[in-house]
Amino acid sequence: MTGAAQSPHLQPWGPDLLAVAERAIDHGLAHGLPPDLDIEGWPELLRAERSSFVTLKTTNGHLRGCIGSIEPHRPLVADINANAFAAAFEDPRFPPLRKTERAGLACELSVLTRPEPMEFADETDLVQRLVPGVDGVLIKAGTRRGTLLPAVWEQLPDPLEFWRTLKEKAGIAQGMLPDDLAVYRYRAEHIGG
């Protein structure tokens, strides 16, 4: 996967990117809106259009919110700013974050490479091509979409189970491979946690 090999590492800026996410959450608690973010002073690498996910977890490791973007459409720092706010206050699986929850909240970032299409002969071939612990996978079929981040391999280490969970998430029946199915893989650089 060429995109993954050519992506510069973001770890030196990890604390700064985590600070952007933390600030978005704190600003949201105080004002109900994400903060304005001036991207001009940031290094070029962080102003490049990249996609990210922001995952929030409680002190006991339970998911408290996760929102992100798969396709790059804004500067990375702006994407993290918006996704952190959304993970805290707009994830439809959870009520908006309350101030009383803030102290025990851990923030994790996943910065993604651009998704690349996967070629495969059939479903068995596709599952065999997945790289556990490394690949994030996006599937599209008509209006149905679903993705699982590379970090999900920690809970679903079996490629077949990973694939079945992804199909279920996208609303695609087991044993079915839609004619218009498109499958993409991406990698992620993990920061925080």
C-alpha cells in the first residue's frame, strides 16, 4: 500500500494534536460549540488535507464517543478539532458529554491514509487479503457504508469475524456480496490512549 509507506509520521506533533482535541471538548462544554481554529500557524504537514477519527473512552476503557472522516476534505488540525467536538457531543450512540464526565475522559486519535481500493476474486479471497492489526476497511454498496478502524482488530482478531462485523455494520446480509460492492483499505497512525 503506497499511501501508508509514504505518510510522514505525526508522533512529534502528537501532543499538539491531542491538545487540539482536548480544547475542542473543553470549549464545547463551556460554550456548546467547537472552537474557531486558525490553521495558518501550524506546520504544513498538519495543514494538509487528511482524515481522522477521534475516540473518547472512560477511565475503565469503555467507549464514550467516536466520530471521524474517511475521505480527506479539510486540514488535519481542523478535522481533529471538528471530530473531537462531534465525538463528545454529537455521537448518536451517546448523550452529549456532561461536565461531570470530563475528568475521566481519555482521548485517542487515528490519522488515516487515503483509502485504496482492494481487488479480490470472491469473499474468501477478500478475507484472506485482510492484514489483521494493520488494515482499516471501508465498504460501500449503494447507499450503504461501513468502516472498521485498524484498532478494532484488538476486539476482533479473526479476519472472518472482522469482515462479518463490518458487513453487519454496513447493513449487508451475511452470505451476500452486492454487485456494486466496493472495498477499500487504509492504515492509521494512532496517537494517545
